[in-house]
Amino acid sequence: MLAHHSNILATRATPEIYEAVRTCCSSARYNPMARTITIVQKEIEKANGYIAVITAGTSDLAVAEEAAVTAEIMGNRVERITDVGIAGIHRLLDTLDVIRAAG
């Protein structure tokens, strides 16, 4: 994939795996929250509109961030809306316009 100049996404990666990948590709980037490694070798053409990734609470953040990184490397713009569960219902209501405009 590196030789073909493809963009690369690896999920469920540990810091140790990231360090091993970095030995052969210094442009690799690690997202510890999402546990993803990305290598962007060609411009990512952005789609129109965006995807909203919404979490109810902080326990959802890791999975939501993995989804957001995956969507972004596939050319999507992502709006992250976090912690809008029942205790933060006002935060949900404050973001309804963003949520409704998402694809």
C-alpha cells in the first residue's frame, strides 16, 4: 500500500504497533483516543456536506473518534458532537441545527 501511494487506515492499534509502523513510515500519525494509525499519501477529496458523530457520554468517545477518523480518511467532513446524553440534554438541543444538516 505504501508503494502504491494509497492512504492507509489501521484500527485497534496500540502505541507499540504505531512505533513499529513509524520505523518504516515517518508520516504515520497515531490517534490514541481512536486507537488508529493513518498514513495520508495523496490528497483526500472531500465530499459535500458532513457526517455528525454524536456521543451521549464520555464512555462513547473512543468508538466515536474511531468512526470520525474512518469517515475523514474516506473523504468526509465530520462534525463531532459530544456528551449530549440525558444529563446534557441542553447540549443536544443546542446542536439540533448541526445534527439536522448532517448527511
